Amino acid sequence: MTAHFDSSAITSGRTLRGLVGDIGGTNARFAIAERSNGKTTLSSFKSLETADHKDVYDALTDYFRQIGGKPELDYTVVAVAGPVKNGRIKFTNLDWEVEEGLLARHVGAKTARLINDYAALAFALPHLEDADTKTIGTVTKGFGDVHAVMGAGTGFGASVLVGGEFGPYCLSTESGHISFAPVNDYESEILRFLRKKHGRVTVEMLLSGPGLVNLYQAISSIRGEPAHELTPAQITHLDGDDATGSRYTVEAFLDIMASVCGDLALAHGAVSGMFIAGGIAPRLIKHVDELRFRARMEAKAPLAGLVASIPSRIIIHPYAALLGSANALTDVQITA
């Protein structure tokens, strides 16, 4: 996979060491990153349960204890599941508040930055190797210097990474809250069912963990079948008690994901490639019909030819957000 990003702005020639993190509602993951000559290595991975710690600073103290002490750090970048405002985040589903100044002082780094978790994934894109992704279809190389990442997990996230002379620059988006657009009568029936329950129906209400449940309930109703009380994990376990309903649900989920993938490629101008992250897609890789996925993704007349030239990949790197956090700051931003 060839990245189209100008790395001269992020390579000073000396080794830079940073603490990187990825904090969600349940787990806080940390690692030590070393950057040298455009290459990044990660070590000392630890995943801590947020419920076991009163705040992020307590978790970091525990992390440093587990890795044998606090190393000398040039910077720290922590990805967080939520919006960062004025260098601060107060988590919605976690009783933690993190502020960049306090974070820098606690870890002993000159520079600290909080970024959205999908911004971290975007910053990882130029640094992913072929083995870090699963390509969907035969298109392996795009053009230009704009990548985008989208993904379904607890919610739906998306970010864009722009390269070129003034890059890399990341634009975090709220694409999960755009309206769902059905492309056939079957999906119109799904929309009709969900609109009666929720009013406006968004992409996130279909492409997420709760979205899987919404889809399952809608499809069960359309098929005239009872909807059991299944969790997202049970729905994606296609050998479960309701395997038939699960299979139809997963099939619709992947179709809609492919369609949204093509929509966002156009909306974001992501001609270098569309990447799919999140907790759900990697678990469903074996169920992806590549020809069907690409057909749905590319069905964007009159620009079907453009979308057909854009690669689509599922990220399988286990620490992609940490890799992106390690590369979110340029050398100048770290050492200034």
C-alpha cells in the first residue's frame, strides 16, 4: 500500500519518544512510541480497565508501575472517544475528565495533545502496512492524497486525512449523524419501520452495535418473524439461536456499510482510499462478499467510475489508534 503523504514535515532525524493512549468507556490502552526517520515502533502495550481507576492520572500511575517506571518522554498524545474542546474532554459514559496541561505534567512530557479516536485512526492510515489491512476487492491503489476512515462500534465514526504540501491535516466529522438513504425497496421497509420508532433515522442507527439490534428488529418484523432479545454480539454470531435472522441482519448491515462507504468516499473526496475500522467489521471479514460489497460501494452513478477506482480496506491492526496517536504531531509541534 503506497501512501501519498509528504513525510518531510514529520521527520527530523532524531528519535522522539512518546506516551500514546486510546481511552474508551471500558478500557484505557497505553503504549510507548518511538519515532525515528519516519518509522514508528510501539512497545510496552497495556490495557487497563477504567472501572478500576478513579481517573486517567491514577491509570497512568498504574501503567508506569506495570512497565517498570516512567521513561523520559518528548510528547504524549491520547485518543479519546468523544469531542475534545479547548484541550479538554469530559467523557459521556465515563466519570473521567482529562486536560492537556495536567496530562503533560503528570507524564513529564513537554507537549500533550488530546485527539478524537477517529482522528487517531486517520493519522494511522499512511503508516499502515499491507498486513495491517484486508483489501476488499481488486483495487489496491488510489490516487491523490486524501484518505478517509469510517467505522461501526458503539457508535459510528469517520475522519478524513489530507496530505500534500500542507498535510497531514485531519478533519474529524460527524458523518454517523447524516440521514440513512435506502437504495432499494427492502431498505425502504427497514427505514419505514425505524422511522415509526425513532423519527429521523441516521447512519449510526444502523451501522453500530445498537444499529445491529435496530436492523435485526426491523428485518424480523418485515419477515413476519419474532425478534428475540439478542445482543449485538449474539447477532453477529451466526450460529446462534436465531441464525436465520442473524444472517439476514448481517447481510443487510454489510450492504448498507458498503453503500455508506461509497457515499463517504464522494462526500470526503477520499480518492486515495476508504478504510473501515471499529469493532464490528473485523469480526465480519469472513462474511464479506467482496464482489457484492464493491458493487454496492460503486453504485454511485454518474460517478460510479470514480468510486470504482478507490480502494476499500478493513483495518485489522490491533493498535491502529495508538499508531495514529504516535504520528498525530509533527516533529516541529513536539519540539517547539
